[in-house]
Amino acid sequence: MPGWTAMVGVVAIALLLGGQAAAVEPASAGPAARRASLNDRYATARERMVREDLAASGITDVRVLESMRLTPRHEFVPVAQRPLAYFDMSLPIGQRQTISGPFVVAYMTEQLDPRPTDRVLEIGTGSGYQAAILSPLVGMVYSIEIHESLGRRATATLRRLGYDNVVTRIGDGFAGWPEKAPFDKVIVTCSPENVPQPLVEQLAEGGLMIIPVGERYEQTLVLLRKQGDELVRTELVPSLFVPMTGRAEEAREAQPDGSQPGLANPGFEDCLPESTTPTAWYYGRQESLVKADDSPEGSQHLLLENREPGRPAHIFQGFPVDGRVVGQLTISLDLRLRELGPGQLPAERPGVAVRFFDHARNRSVRVAIGPWTGSTEWQRVNDAVQVPGWAREGIIQLGLMGATGRMEVDGVVIEAARR
């Protein structure tokens, strides 16, 4: 995702405090939003987003692309963030939550295979954007948000924009919405360590659930199909979503240790089952794994390649880091470069970047090593970056950053020095 992407998502609409949501007949959702989206000043940016960030990155469902084209994402983010609304990046919305990047929203929606008669349960209302995308594609959306302030804000936005086939409630999404079950589809936009059993029970026979599961910084987005008493599981891609709070967080066994930050799968040797997608590394663009005898670590390494100036070619990984304890990170990697050329802007040059976030994800700063130019044989590169005292989380990005050429990477390691 161009610029600084990373992670997560949230969604939904029309709210009833602490109780039942009134039934709403399925309708053509969001007429006000659709009229506005055809004429607003963000229309050109939205068209570019759909063309370059979604379709060019593999989204093929024309219904999903059309919903992304007509839905005004800028209406679902804080006013200060609106200039960034149509970049493929997550944005903070308060309460330590974010609105997912457009590609993540489109990808999850496409994988869910939405149908006009579907009744969909969404866990994690957040900004309301994901529910708005689903609204014209399905019959009904039922969405649950644990944070009351976010739920109220999403409700107001979605009502104002005319999305009348979505209803929400305030509550812990771990328990689902049994009064409205069964659901044809379930979409979860926050990550528990394991799939909550109530959501499985509320999924209709033959229904689909898409959900990120796993440890805090080693999640996998999975697609589950209910067949009798079994769930057929397909592991899609590594991911990084905000954690599911409430009962799911209370039951989490593996808690991140920010005093000893490190990266998983540093040599890109481990992949998802029956896949060439490396585990732990997520949201890759124009990346592939290369099996080669000269890989510095193991039998394969990562290749990032771009021929069109300005297009993203990168991959990410998140990690915990406590700036009260850790004062510096040394980043080391094996690197081979071929025919690097300029991007569209002078700043678009290959490198490694780390973005640090505070505990609430309201404050962040980006630091980088590099950039690099020209062509080189394999060499070990290392450099140090300072960790802010307020940092509690980091996301590392390996990428061409809009430049052209080939960047081969292996053995990516971070080592912490105590403050």
C-alpha cells in the first residue's frame, strides 16, 4: 500500500444502545452517498484509488470495485485525515482503532463473496466504512462495536449518507448477535487469538466467515466455510489488525513483550500452507520469493520489483517495542540491487523504514535507513534508528518506495539496545 500502510479495519452503522436493533427491510443502500460521490471533489482521487490501488493489485470483482468507487471514504475519517482518505493506508479514528486501508477492505469484501440476499454479521463497526461498502452488495448488515463513541459516530455518518440496510449495536463482538442469527456471512475486522465459538454457532450452514486470527503480531487472515459440524479453513494472507478487545483479549495467552522486539521469519523461509506467501510479512506489493543457491540465508529470499515509477513494491511486518526500555534498534539485512531508477518524486527511493506508534496509535513518527541507488552484489547492510520514549509499537517496511528496478532482500534482523 503506497505511503505508510499497515493494518487494520473497522466498520458499520445505525445504532441501538445496549439492545435490540429494529428490523430494516433490505433496500438500495446509501443513495445520498452515491449522489455525492459522483460529484464531490474527491471523485478523481477515488477513481485513481480504484484503478491503481485496487484493480492493479488484484481485485477483480466488478461489484466490489463499483462499491469502492461510489463510497465516499473521506466521510468516514476525521476531517484532519481527509487529504489522505484515498491513499491505500489505514488511518486513526480514535479509541486506538483505525479504518483499514482500501485494499484490505476490498480484498476482504471480495473473499466474502457477497450476494444480494445475504445477511451479514460484522464484528468491529469502527468508522462505518466497511459496512458502507457491503451495503449495496447484500441484503442486510448487522454490525457490533464495543466502543460506544465510535458506534455513535458511525451511526450518525451512515444515517446521514442514507445507508438504511445496516443496523448496529454496542457490545462485545465475541458474543455475536444471537437474536439475529443465523448469518450467511460473518466478517471480523479485529483480531482474536482464536475464532470465537459463538460466531461459529451463528454462522449458517454453508456460510462463510473471514477473520484475522493469531498472536498479536503474527496473524493470518483466514476464510472459514461451515460444513456441518466442521469448519473448512483456508489461510489467505498474513495480516495485522487491531486486537479484538473484551472477552477475546482477556483470554489471549500470548501477550507481546515490547522490551525484547524482534522480527519473525527473517529469512523468508516459512510460507503459508500450499503457498509462496511468507508468514509474518503482510500486505506485499509486487513481491515474490526466489529460490536460489546464492540466497544468503537458507534456500530462498525476497524479491521486490517495479517497472512503473510511483507504483508500490513493498512488504511490512509489525512488532512490539517499549520505548521506555528500548532506546535504539539496529536494523541489519542482506541486500542486492539491480538497475535502480527514480520514482515520480525525488523522495521515492529504495530503503527500509520503521514507523513507531504510541499506545493509543494517535502519535507516530517515521524513520528510515537508506536510500540506495545503482546496482550492487549481495552485501550486509546495517544501521541504527532511535526509538521514541513514547513508542509501544513499530512497523517495518521494506520497499522500492516508488522507485524502479529490483531489490532483493534476505536475513532481516532488528536488535534492541536498552535505553
